[in-house]
Amino acid sequence: MNKYEIAVIPGDGIGNEVVPEAMRVLEAAAEIHGGLSLQWSQFSWNCEYYLKHGQMMPDDGIDTLRSFNQIFLGAVGMPGLVPDHISLWGLLIKIRRGFQQSINVRPAKLLRGLESPLKNPKDFDLIVVRENSEGEYSEVGGRIHQGSDQIAIQNAVFTRKSTERAMRYAFDLAAERRGHVTSATKSNGISHSMPFWDEVFKEVAVDYPEMNTTSTHIDALAAFFVMKPHIFDVIVASNLFGDILTDLGGAIMGSIGIAPAANLNIERKYPSMFEPVHGSAPDIMGQGVANPIGQIWTGKMMLDFMGYRELGELILGAIEDTLQAGVRTPDLGGRAKMMEVTDTIIANLKKRA
Amino acid sequence: MNKYEIAVIPGDGIGNEVVPEAMRVLEAAAEIHGGLSLQWSQFSWNCEYYLKHGQMMPDDGIDTLRSFNQIFLGAVGMPGLVPDHISLWGLLIKIRRGFQQSINVRPAKLLRGLESPLKNPKDFDLIVVRENSEGEYSEVGGRIHQGSDQIAIQNAVFTRKSTERAMRYAFDLAAERRGHVTSATKSNGISHSMPFWDEVFKEVAVDYPEMNTTSTHIDALAAFFVMKPHIFDVIVASNLFGDILTDLGGAIMGSIGIAPAANLNIERKYPSMFEPVHGSAPDIMGQGVANPIGQIWTGKMMLDFMGYRELGELILGAIEDTLQAGVRTPDLGGRAKMMEVTDTIIANLKKRA
Ligand SMILES: CC(C)[C@H](C(=O)O)[C@@H](O)C(=O)O
Ligand SMILES: CC(C)[C@H](C(=O)O)[C@@H](O)C(=O)O
């Protein structure tokens, strides 16, 4: 029996609703497997915690998490209660950086049984590899002067090491897939970071002569996500560009509520963190209508990363069976409640086992 | 008779094809009006010019343009021949900055007779007001170290003056429309520029108590362009975010080939520049299939800015009549050639006159 210690941080809003659902599915999967045991330890670090303690997690929060195999996170943020930059930099981004989760992997594909908002989408199946540790998301910068003279300067920092790591990961991934890597750039408008990004991409590509490569400006790339997402295989993008593209990926699939994500420490020195693309969605909290699929698919990515890819495939199959049977939450145009969706996924999982 | 001196820069690729088409339409509009005379002076500044002279325009290029009322531009860039950052910073961005064209206005709306790639789009009609002079598009920054230690730093610079100017323009525009301004932010991930952006937005909004305001992170905003573009009226965005959103705007309309843009010197001290969102598209050059509508609609925006709004409305109506009659270029799923589209627009314009 392989035991895994999983730290669970449901976080805010619907994170608290969808995380237990995903855990039910993962438990069912572990049971099917027979040789896999998931040990869950829950941490209530969120905006409420912040309002009581003045910080999003205790001082030794990162140390506490260090001993776990993986971290399973719901969503962070309650913009009305705590400013976003406090809640996110105090928890989500702190963990991403504390554990050098420098790669964020986010797939988007046309699921069986799901209505894309696109009219006639060809079958698409893409993965965005997002640099997750630096770039435009930076605390470097500041302000000068007051009032009408005020200036804010924001430094985006791109290191060779992190840029190259994201790109190599993208090429390795493409080698297992359809062999095509698209680099998201904007070197026509952004004069330093993006030409650097392009140079590194060209250099790294030399080591992968059998791969096809394309460089596309982020504005056109975003438009192509709408017009012809089927042309993409693996896309490598900076932190900000990856962020934007993956929400778009969720949108063209049919709902942000579906899109999964993995924050990977690819060196496996520290725990990785698995959290869906969607946020805490306080507006639909407490109604039992949150879409659990993003969190469940995220759980599948956790299993993949732990080496249980077949089990992961079963889960994705069960998700598609469920969608195809019309059991869908309102964000997908359905009338099912969250728990009904989960129950059906588990039933379908057992059928597939 | 009101005479206007227009500097015409067809630029690269299909710019050379669609600009003459748009001029034909504008001439037809001027004729209908009777009291308006457009004097065109053409400048062949483009990548070919660069290959001959080592610069995109002559040293006194900006001075030469200064005396014109407006600038009508096609597209700039031939990535195979001249690196984008050279061609663009040497011409397009040089003119934008040289003439303090600090506001870039780009509408997106569901046109009559046009097939959106969205499945069931509700009627949308939005305008992106893009800060056009600073922000993420900056030459400030540089590199340090070599090889695997190399670091590139990119400074995004946000001044109170330019930020506020874009926002006030957006509010003034919304006041003439449906009274709703959405601010594109990313203050949850970007620590200095975007919280500053949010603060200025809140302060400016105080002066427009009758307007509705929303702040939305760029990732979610991009997704909403796909999922529910009808919720937007005016969106105010930084240079980069505006760039991305407006390509998306083109995509949801049906083609980037349609989207128009205006680079405005709102103080009217210098000429403004009118250029469509699409690029030089070398891949379809010379086939006569370029979509002239982006350039023609851009011409309409030029007339609007010069005070001929009724004439502008006639042109947009004639464009819609043409689309509805099925006279469309291949990018819109049609089989018409560029010139046939223009001819039909002119015929429809005359019918409407
Ligand atoms: C060509 C490029 C520099 C330009 C920009 O990003 O401003 C273009 O994409 C646009 O939107 O006008
Ligand atoms: C909440 C926010 C800081 C975060 C990000 O931008 O990284 C989110 O949008 C995401 O994509 O995980």
C-alpha cells in the first residue's frame, strides 16, 4: 500500500464546497486502485483566518506544509473582505514560490458532452505551460511623487533559469504529445523581457530538433484561442500571459468552472500544489450549484503527477460520461446540483473500473 | 468646402491593398457630403524603405507628418525581413508617441450579417479605451549577466497623468453610451502598477457619480469576452491589456480583419492616426482576398473624429448591408474578393445617401 500525505486547503468561498467533492472522487479512485492510500490533513487558512490573525497562514505555515507529498487547494480570495493582493500573496503565491512550484500546467480540451460557447469548434486539446515563479508577477517596483505627478513602476523580472525551465518542460511535454510548441510572446511591443524570451526559446528549440515551433504574439494568440484552438498542442507562456490564456482556455471549454491546474515543483524536492483555475466565486457560494469538475479534474492531475495516470484517465472518462449524460451544473446550462454531479462521476468511475 | 490634409502610410503587406480600398469609400462619402474635401499625400515608409535606408522613416518623418490633419495607416511589419520591434518602434509606435496619441479607441460589436464564432452571442457593442503611450510597452529596462545567469528586467511605467487621461476619456465616452465603465486590472498578481491603476480608477470614478463601474481582472475579463461580451459597454485598459482585449474583440466579431482602431491625440494639438487592428498578413498578400472592412471602418472612425459622425454612420450601415448580402471575403467564410466587397460597400453607401 502506497501512502500519500495530502495537505488540503479548501480556502475561500466555493473552495470549501468543491474540495470535499473532489476528495470523494479521489477516495473512490483510490479504492478502485486498491494499493493507494490518501491521507488528508486539512488546513483552514483563508480570508476568515486572516481577519482573525492578521495573516493568511501561520508563521510556520510553509514549514508545516513541507512534509506533505502534495497540496490540494480550493480557491483563495474574498475581495470584499480582504484585498486580493493580500490574500493571494499571503497564501497562494506564497506557496507557489515557497516550494518553487515554477511550472503551472493547465490543459484545455473539448470534452465529450460539453457545449463549447464556440460555434463549430474542431476538436481541440491543448496544454498551457505557464512560468509560475517570476515574470510580470513581481513585487519589485514602487512609486514616486504625489498627486498628479505620481508614477508607479512595475518591474517584470525574467531569469534565464526559470524561462528555460518552463520552455524545456514544454518541449518535453510536446515530445509525448503532438510535437508542437507555441511560444507566447509580445516582443513587438515589450522591448526587453520579450525579446529575451524569444532568444531563449530559439536556443532551447535547438535541443529539440524534432519538434515544430511557432512564436505568436499574445494578442493574436488570444484571438486564435477563439478562432482556431485546434491548431495548438503545447503553449509556453510567461506568468501573466499564461494566466490570461488559461482563463480563455476555460472559457472555450464551456466554463471556467471546469479548468484544472497544477503548480509543479518539477524537481520533486518540495510538494506541488493542485488548484483549479476558477476562483472562490462568493456570488454562488452556499447554493450547492458550484461546478465540482474543475476541482475533480485538478485531483486527476495530482494523481497523474504521483504516477497514477491510468487512474487519472478513468476519472476524466467518468467526467465526460457524466457531462454526456446531461448531468451538469447551471454554469454549463444544466440543472444539476454540485453533489449530483459528483455522485454521477463516482458512479461512472465505478462502471469504468 | 472643408479641406483636410491626410497623410497616408499604407505600410507593409496587405496595408498596401486595403488602404486604397478604404480611400475609395471615403472619397465616395465625401462626394455624398458635398462640403468635404480629403487631400491625400502618400508616404512609402515601411520595411522595404528600412531595407534601403536603414530606418523606417526619414529623420524628419515626424516633422513632415506634423502639418497634416490626420494620418491614415495600413499595417506595419514584415517579421521575416525586419524584426518586429524595429519596424514597429521605428514607425507605428514612434508616431503614436511622437504625436501624443495617448488614447487608442477600438470598438467591437456584433455586426448585422456577420457570423460570430460564438454560438449564441447576445447583441454586444463595446468599446475598449486603451492607454496608448506607456505602461507595459516601454523601452525602460535591460539585462544583466550572461548565459545561465542572465536576467532581463522590463519596467512598466504608469504615470498618473496618462492613466487618468485614459480613464476620463472612458468615462466621458460611457456618458454618451450606456453609462458603464469596466476597468481591466490584475492587482491580485501584479503588485505595483495594478494597485495604482485601481486607485486612480476609484478616484476618477468619484467625479462620475452617475456612471456604473466594475473592476475585473484581465484573465476573467478575457474569458468574459468569449462567454458574455454583451455585459460590456466601455472598457478602460492599460496598453498591453487593451492590446489583448481588442484582438479578442476582433475574434468575437468574426475576424481580426474587421476590427478598426483610432490612435487619438485628444487634445487635437497633433494629428491622430487611424489604423486597423489587423497586421500586414504577408501570407495572404497579393491574392486580392484581404478583408478591406477593418480599414474602411477605421476610415469611418477618422470621419467621426473629424466631426462627420453622420457620414460615419452611413459607412457602417453600408458595411452591414454588404455583409448581410453575403458579400464577404474568405476570412469571413465568403468567396468575394476584396474589391468586390469595396464596390458593394460603395454601392450601398450611395443607396443610403
Ligand atoms: C504591432 C503591435 C506593436 C501593435 C500593438 O501591440 O500595439 C498591434 O498589436 C496593435 O494592437 O496595434
Ligand atoms: C488569483 C490570481 C493571483 C491567480 C493568478 O493570476 O495566478 C489566478 O488567476 C490563477 O490563474 O491561478
